[in-house]
Amino acid sequence: LHPQPAQFDTRGELGALLIRPEEIRIHDTDKNGSYQRATVSRVKYYGHDAMVELSLPRVGPPEQTPLLARVAGPVEYVVGETVYIEHHGPIRWVSKKVTDQ
């Protein structure tokens, strides 16, 4: 998903990878073969932008692992559509041990 994947030494801890919706870029095709395939689960329009909920293969049920992407302007994404995504931004890991949640 990220062009330069980070290596985390979590020592077996549970935690969360935090990704801001505006850091996800959606593409119609995987031209260079490095994007992650995803399926559009839901689209919420807000006029000036939209929030696209995505599910990833092999990550679990979408209701448990939603990935949100914020896109500007009018969008034409349809629920069930296959898209390709990439992440541009910092990689953030938060240990469950630290948050105790």
C-alpha cells in the first residue's frame, strides 16, 4: 500500500496502523503493478468532497477493518467496484499496550 513500506518491530504486540483518509489515493488501474487492489464498500458525498470506504482482500470483514479515502470533487465510484490504492504520508503505529483499548 505504501511506496516505501516501513518495518515495525512490534515484538508480537497488538496495535493499530493509523492512516488518514486524505493520504489514500485511488486509481482506476494498476498501471505500474505496485498498487493495492480494493473494493468500494460505501460512498458518502459531502458536496465538495466524498468519503470512500474500501475493503481490502485478505484483511477481514469490511465492518472490522474499514479503510477510508477522502477524494475531492465529484466522484463516480460505485459500491462493488474494484479500484487500486496507494498511501502517501507517514506510517503511524500505535500499540494497544500503550492505549489499553
